[in-house]
Amino acid sequence: MSLKPLRVYVVDDEPLAIKRLTRLLRQTGRVEVVGSTNSPAEAVAFLSHQSLDAVFLDIQMPGMTGFELLQKLPSEPAVVFTTAFDRFALDAFEVNSIDYLVKPIEIERLERSLAKLERLRGTPQSLAESEQIRALAKELTRKYPERISSRIGERVIFVEVSKITHFYAKDKLTYAATGSKDYAVDLTISELEQKLDPAVFLRIHRATLLNVGYVEEVGSWFGGGLVVRLKDAKRTELQIARDRVRDVKERLEF
């Protein structure tokens, strides 16, 4: 006997992300999408009065995170988080009665999430699981620094992270590159990768951490490699390491 379709609701602040995920969900033939919204407040109002099998929920949304949204509900539904966070930061979700999908979402990964939801449909969540989920979600919604300090002689300059096109390591020093100047910082590339928002910064080389918002185009490099060109006055070119090509393609969706 065929399973009854899962009744799900989609919440994401990006309309295009909602459209794509809804299309993929319907493509599986295993789901009834009962609604969607890009407004967390609207989602709270809907979910407070509806009984569903699962909610596909974005973590980082302006005004209200996915974690904060869950706290406002009278009861916690089964949740599949959709996020741009790196996989390593989310491995712990695999042991809980929830799941996560890293954007851009792949149909094979989505199918596995639906199979997990089907297995757990109707299974009550224990208090311990609920508390563990909340703790993990809280960690994932932590605040990231908006400024990075750079010491110049006796002075300390604070550089806005949003204006940094990339970080690079050279001659045993690390620099934050902006459109006007490069600033030396007292952190390694690996430390910066852990400290900064992974939805914004992507490691493309052992010596380079890229702000994906400044990517203008990706082109070919010698020997079949790839290079990114930035939207700065110098049209800076940064080489992508071979072992990072797949991650870059997934993040930039090409």
C-alpha cells in the first residue's frame, strides 16, 4: 500500500528558494505542499493552528531566525532546516529526529530527508531530543563579527567585514582586501574561516577566503583550472584550488 503524502510547509526569506524547493518537493511525488511564505511572522501564525508532518525552514532570515520562529510555536513540529552553512557544522543533525539540507538543494539529498520523515511520521519527539535540537540551532544562529581589527603601529583600524572582498595569506601574514586598501590582520585563514559567516565567506584556496558577494564571473585557468574575477576596481583574479572546485560550483550554483 502506498504511503499517504507528507503534508509540509516551506519557510524561506528568498522567494526563488521557495519556488525551487517547492518544485523539487512536488517532483518527488511524495509530498503535499500545503503552503509557503517568505515571512517568518506569517509562518508563526499559520503553523500555530495547523497540524503538519514537517516544516522546511530556513535558518538565517532577517527579523527572525528559524530558531526564534520555532520558539514562538505552541508545539515544535518535525523540522528540516534549509541552510547555506557548510556540511561539517551540521553533522550533528544526523543523529536527531530532524534533518538539514544545504543549499543548493540536490534532489537525491531531498529524497533521503523525505524517507527519514516518512519513517518518523507520528513518532513523538523526546524532551532530550528537543533540547538538543534547540542547542544546536542556537549555535548555528550565532552572531558573526561585523568588523575585523587591523593594527597599524600604535593604532587599531576597524574594517567593516561587508567591505572585504577576500582574505589572503602572503609571506606568513594574513590580509583583508577591500576596494581601497589591504589590511594586515592577526588571524590565520583557517581561523577566519571558523570565525566568519560561512554563508558569506568561502575557502577557495588554502591561502584565500572569498566573499562570494563580490564574485563577478568565473573563468578558465591554466591546466584546466578555474579563477574567479571580482567586482572591484582592479577586477582582481583569484585562483581556485583544484580540491575546492566542487565546493565553489555548489555554492555559486554553476
